[in-house]
Amino acid sequence: MAQTKSLAKQASAQQVAAAKVARPAASRSDGQAETAPRGSTAVLFDRLEIFRFDPQARIALIRQGIPASVVGRLSSSMGMSKELLLGSLGLSRATISRKEKDDTTLSKDESERVLGVASLIGKVQTMVEQSGDPDRFDAARWLADWLGQPLPALGGATPASYMDTFEGQKLVGELLSMSQSGAYA
């Protein structure tokens, strides 16, 4: 038991160190790359800037594992029950609860699915910023609502039902992009 807690603390320290190394790029108004402030993975998720990270930073986050506690914060920011979020991601409630209790990180696969949702929130926020006035717009809550709506492009299925795979998340992201351009209504 003591060894497990020691390993968890060691993993947490490594995770914070890795998050400081994985400096995500954000774009500046002059077109130059900019690195986001350094900090823990949990802080970075709270700021929902994952979408703007360069691919290497996202890969580093996936490889090091995202803290299990991020799932609860993500579901809360989306106004979505944790059970619904876990179900749409195909994640086990018992496993995630155990990892939260033990203060450990998610596996690469689990991290990638959670990162995908955070990235979609960032994508929606970016789309709104590019298209109009983002004041008072809550991208996380809008996405949660949209994920639950049946779409003709998905044969009447909900986007949430596609969130359990990388390819499904990619398809959902493409549908969001097409809706911004007016290619699909």
C-alpha cells in the first residue's frame, strides 16, 4: 500500500515535470508561435486551451497520462453528468473513480479520449471567436448539448455516440467544421 502511494506521488511529480516541458504553442496576432504558460496538466485542462496546443504537446500529455480528476472537472464545466460523459467516452466509472481516489493518471487510451473532448470544446470556442461575438458564450455547455442531439449526417445518431474512438471524435470535429462553413446544416 505504501509502495502504491509512493509510486502515485512519483508519477504525479513526473507528470507535473512533463507538463512543464510540454509547452503548447498558441498563435499570436502577428502569426508567430507562442508558448502557453507552464503548469500542471489539470490547470491546462481547466483553461480549455488544448485545441490550440501543437500536436507534440498533445501527444506528450497523452503519453504522460491526464490526471483522473480532470474527468470530473470536465463534466462539471460541460454541465453534463459524469456518468453521461464516461458513457459517451466508453470509460469505466469504477476505473475512473478508483484512479481519482488514488490520485493517479489515466491510461494513454483514456487520456486520448478525454483530451479529444477538451479539444472539441476548444474548437467550438475558436469557431465562435472567429465567427462572431464570444461574450457570454459557453463552449463547454454548448458542446455538451450538441453532442446529445441526433444528427442526420450521422444517420440519426448523436455525436456523443461517436466519442469513444479517435476516429469518431475526428468525425465529430469535421462535422463541427462543416457547420461553421455552412457545408452542412
